[in-house]
Amino acid sequence: MEQKLAQLQAKIAADGSFLEKLFSLETPEEVQSLMKEAGIEFTLEEIDGLRKALVKTAEKGELADEDLEGVAGGFAVTTGIAAVSATITAANFTHNVTRGRW
């Protein structure tokens, strides 16, 4: 999972439009398809965990390790989610861009 998050962070950093495309999607399946096209294979469960972590980060500003592990379905991805969240925050995106989607 951490490798996938590193790939996602690199894609977001390299392609500003990717993040906009990602947050314009409606369903986890659409997110999964976009990521697959980018060469990043996330399961629907991982996408849900990522969304929950991003929403909590936007709400709290940052997450404790326990929060990250909980929203990521128990995966040991604290560093990866924190890095992706930081990249998204640096791009001035908040939970509002997901509009409660995926």
C-alpha cells in the first residue's frame, strides 16, 4: 500500500490536472479506473480508506497514527497517507472538492 501511495503522490506532484480529475469523479469505481490508467492499482477498499483519511485530514489539519491506521483499514500506511495528504493540502485542496463523492 505504501508503494501505491508513493506512486499516487508522485503522479499528483507531476500532473496538477490529475488531482482535479480525481476529485471530479463520482464513484470509487471511477477513481479506481483513473488510477489504473495512471498505472496505480488501488482496491475499492483502499480507495475508501484513502478518502476517509483525506477527509479527516482536511477536518483536523492532521491525523494521529491511530486515525490513519483506522481509516486505512488497518494497513500500515501512516507515512504514505500523510505524504499524499500533504501534497493535496499543498495544492490547496480540501474536503470540499470531493463534495462528499467517492
